[in-house]
Amino acid sequence: MIYTVTFNPSLDYIVSMNGFEMGMTNRTTGEQIFPGGKGINVSIVLSNLGIKNTALGFTAGFTGEQIEKEIQKMGLLTDFIRVEKGISRINVKLKDYDGTEINGMGPEIDSTCVAKLYEKLEKLEAGDILVLAGSIPKCLPDSIYSDILERLQNKGVLFVVDATKDLLLNVLQYQPFLIKPNNHELGEIFDVTLNTRESVVPYAKKLQEKGAKNVLVSMAGEGAVLVDEAGGVHMLAAPKGNLINAVGAGDSMVAGFVAGWTEKKDYAYAFRMGISAGSASAFSEMLATKEEIEQVFNQLG
């Protein structure tokens, strides 16, 4: 079974408007509401690809109830922990105004709730895949990702981590199966600028030396690079298409890779599935469907 964890899920309120003026009343011309959060995005794309998985995390208040309802309407399995204080966050995204967003804080997650998450994770078995994705709320310790991997390190669980800087670096000692920085995040770790696929490779290998088994680096319009645990280096240019919505593209890449590896246990195939899923979501208003991912995959030749 595949499990995803989203520590701070959201309702994403996406609005369109004809111009935006500070200090004035602005009226929308279009509105959409989606459940948000990197782990949730991974779960949705996995489900779209027919891969059974369970979404874990924390929800609170009426917004938390709506997040769960929206996810369950999509046919996903959920096992969220209800938090007493606060509400799950609402993120406001101004679609046509320079990518401006206003992100909420989320609820206060106490040690009792964290203990409940640990109880659920202790039930994972050898061969299960655990996806930890995204930032964490300020109420949780910075060590939460590495704490989880430390607790589960001898259970044979495969860890997938999509996080930045210290959250990512602190888990490497537990040999995660897959990490997915983008080229800017990778460059920030080593204080370098990485603009080409070739330039990414030696730094991805440095993360392998620190413990990561497979390093998947997304590069937006430049495509992606995978350095796999068998020593293989895979590179693909970005598929051709019209960029419509980059939100969730990286999460889709993670889902595509996990789905591909689950299907064939082949890194080259998993990599192609990853870049196909990431690109298909970027070319769509919504997270990519199976048909959209297959269409991009077939374009890769």
C-alpha cells in the first residue's frame, strides 16, 4: 500500500478577475475550490492512474471536513486525524494576477495528534511506500520528517520525500528510496546555480553519497534528471505543450514515478512516467488524468 502524509492540507480558493486594484473592492469572474497540499496532490494523481493509496494527515474545523469530503468524492481513501484547535487553512490564489497567493496558517497540532499519526504509521509493513511531501506548520518540530524515518527505518518501508533544504537533508541518513528536489532547491543546498540537465548530475550524486537511493530533479521547462541507485543517469527534455497551471506539477511527477516503479520496477520507465505526469498536470487546469498522462508519455517516443 502507498501512503501519503500532508501535515497542513488546505482548501485552495482560486479566483479569476478582470484586473486587481489594491484598496478597492474586487469582484471575481470565476471561482474554483480544490483540496490542496502536496501529499494530497500525490494521492489524487496516483488514484487517477489506478494506484490504490491512503491519504494521511491532519484536518480541523469546517474546512477540514470539506477537504475530506472533496477528496472522498474523488474516490480516495483517507485516514486523517482530527485536530481540536483551529481550522484547516484556506489558500487564496489570484489566478490572473502575477501568481499572487495568500496562504492560511492551519490548525494547532499538539503532541497528542502527532502521537496518533505515529500509531498509524507503525502499522506500515515491509514493501509499503510512504510519501512525505511539502512544508510543515510552525507548531511541529523541524525534525518531524527525520523522526518518522527513524521510527520506521527497520520496517522495510520505502520512503519518498519531497521537501526543501533541512527537511530534506535531515532524512538522507535514513536512505530514502526517492527524493525529488527541483534544480533551484538542489542548487540552494550546495550554493550553486544549476540551469542545465548536465550540471545537475554531480550534485544529485552528492545527495546519493549522503544516503539517498534515487534522486529525481525536476527542472520545469528544462525537463528532468534521474540518478538511480544502480548508477544510471536519465535525462529528458520537457515535453512540448502549453503551460496552463504549474501548481501540482512536481507532486504529479512524484506520483507518476511511484506509479511507474510500482508497475514495472524499472527506473527508466518510472522516470518517463514521472515526467509525463508532471508535464500533463502543467498542461491542464486540473491535476492530470490517466488519459492525459498516457498522451504525453506516448509523445516521448
